[in-house]
Amino acid sequence: MSNKKVNSLHAVIAVLLLRAACLACGCGAIEHACQGYKSAALVFTGTLMNLEPRGASLVPNRPGSYSQRIEFKVDESFKGPSQGTTFIVTFEHHASSCGTSAPEFVIGNRYLVWAFSYGEGEPLIDDCTPTRNLADAAQLISELRELRSGGGPTYVFGNAYRDHDVPVVLTPQDLEPAPLAETKIIVASHDHSYGAISDDKGYYIVPVEADGIYSVRADIPNAVQTGGIAGEFGVVAHECINASLSVRQMFPIRGRILDDHGVPLRGVSVDLLSAHTLQGLVHTITDIEGRYEFSPSDPGQYIVAVNWDNAPAADSPFATTFYPGVRNLQSATVFETNQAPIELADLHLLRASQCSALFLLEDRDGKPVQGASVMLKYFPEQYWHPVETAGSDGRVSVKVYGPGPIVVVASRQPGMDDDIRSEEKTIRLCPSATIQLRMTKTVHAE
């Protein structure tokens, strides 16, 4: 096989994989024929004359996938083959839980066929094809006839997405694009402006009456575009322009942190928590003037927390504190973001009281365990913080910061998936007696 053919085959495989990865379960519907007309190699109505047996997929190592050559007799051509000729296209199916939007192909049935070029092979129909049964294609056929004659409307279309904050702990849903639904999308030039409301999937389509240089934006306050079509683009009569975009809406929350003498505190850890889940959404540290600022990307209810997921330490000896300067969640102020920035009053931090607590770490038989760790947290919703490691006698002194209560646990293998731990204990600041922690249970670490 020649290098040229090998490179062509590699190109076919790369494009198919890319389409499969990008489209996943989200094959975009064609709202108007012009959306796919320009990129299609062939568009015609035809009668299915012959189906060859299914063969191996063009993409290797795809169990359940196949390709199949299909012969059509062209009834009406919009792009490509002449009326009355026969033409063969390849249907490429990739097995997945997403299914396919392609119709069932039956000899003798009539279809509106859209096929796309991949390399030097036959034009392809894939799972995301706009090909459909002729009975379901009346509107598209009417639009295709306009396009074939050089007429038809001009459209700017696309999908609008909301770029949102990614939580510290990811779920698969956090990585999925969030549609910017029910939002006005404006397509404008220097002389003309058009608008449309996106649907529940963020899709919009705007008819444009004049050629020119346009830009697109979402009509929402405090928003910046973070992806999709950038800058200005040209619009030509009777064509469709895909102008998808993603935007991040800003809901600023600003404040300043001072010590008990009114001196700005630099480098203090500040988190913005969801008021409903206490999940950390945005993290920052204070600047040289003690200032911090968050710009969450979604409206909602939030809590500002200092040292939320950082145990107090020598360089930041402050217990977890919530705005406006309280130590318990029930007294924390819940902020409802709206369009205007939220300017917070200064938050004054008091240095946490501190002392040492003595621990004895033992195995299930009561023998001291060298190298095991004490972990602590100040709120049940926080992560565990390994702080000190036991010596050969199983004893370890840990500096704790008040006020309490403080939850402690002994861990043999901090950070490992399967860990051996003690039961959790809740202590008050500066306990007088040694605290015994016996590691008796295996847990799957969070």
C-alpha cells in the first residue's frame, strides 16, 4: 500500500475517532438544511437498491462496530451525483450506549441522504448523520431546493454553554458542558443586531438579513467569553455560520481580613463554600493588603470560610472561621449572589489558643505502633489532616488549636485507599490525660 493511501486511511480513522469523542451522546440536530449543506460531500434523495454484508469497522479495536456499503439510485440531487445515477456510500456504525440517529436502512425504501468525505474513500454516513427517511424530510428538502438555487436564508447558529467553577472533588457531571439555557444570544454587526433565545440545551439559531462582519455574545451581565468562536466573523448570504460559545458569568464577592489589632493579614487561606453542601468551590489567599476576591460562575448561596481545609499552623495560627467572624456554621452569614458585587466588611481574626495533646497509638492487640499518624479535623465536613507521626513507643505529641471540639483519629496508612484506623474521638482543647487510639478497623479512605 502506498504511503499516500496509508496516510489517507490514518486521516479517516482520526476523523472518525474525533467525531465519536466529540459528539459522544450529543449528536447535534440540524435545525435548517444550511447547517450541514456546506460541509457535506453529497446530499440527495434516493432509493436504496442494495445492502452489502456488514464488514469490519474502519476504526480498529471497536467491538460491535461495523461498516456497510449501501447503493442508492439518486432521485433528486442537491449536491454531488446526478439524478438517475447510482451511488455507493459507506455507513460506519460505532457500538456505544448512545445509539444512533441513523434510520434503519431497508432495500426499496427512500431516503434523504447526507454523506461526508473522509480521506480518499467513499463518502460516509455515520451515527450522527442527518440522513433520514424521506417521509420525515419534507422541510429539509424544501430548504435544500432553496440552497441549490442559490437562495435561502442566512443563519448564525450554535450552542451556548456556561463555563462554571469545577469543585475540588470532581464528579463525572462536573466535567459535562452546562448549557446556557433560556438566554438571549445577540448577533450584531456595526449596522445590524439580531437576537434569539437559546433552548433548554443552549442551542440558538438567528436569521441574519445582511452580509457583514458580526460578533456573538450572551446577553447576561458580568459575563466574559471563555471559549468557542473568537472575535468577529464574516457572514455571507445564503450560508450558515456555526458560532458556538461558552461564557463565564461573574458574581464578585470581595472582602479583607485583619488581625485583632487591625493589621492586614497576608497569605491567609480563604474558601467560598456552597451553603447547601459545604463543598469548596473557589479558593484564594489574601494579598499584601489582606484583600481577597471570589468570582463564582453560578448564582447561588455561599459561605466565606477562613482556613476551611487547612489545619491551623505556625504560619497561619487561626482556627476555621466563617464570615462575619464566627466559629460555628449556624452563625455564618449566607450570601445570595445577584448581579451586583458583594462588598463585605472587614473580618477580624483572633489567633487560636493552642496547646499540646499527648496520644498513644496502638494496634488491635494493644501494642504501640511506630510510624502511625494522628489525623484531625475541626468540622465533620472537612478533610482529615495528618499532623504528627508516632515514635517507637507509639506516643506522639500534637499541637492543637482551639476552641474545640476537635475530631481525631489514628491512621496507619494516611493517603492509601485501604487504611487501618481507630475509632474517631472528639476532644476538647488541652486534655490533661493521654488519649489512647487503638487501630482496629480497615476502612476505604475518602
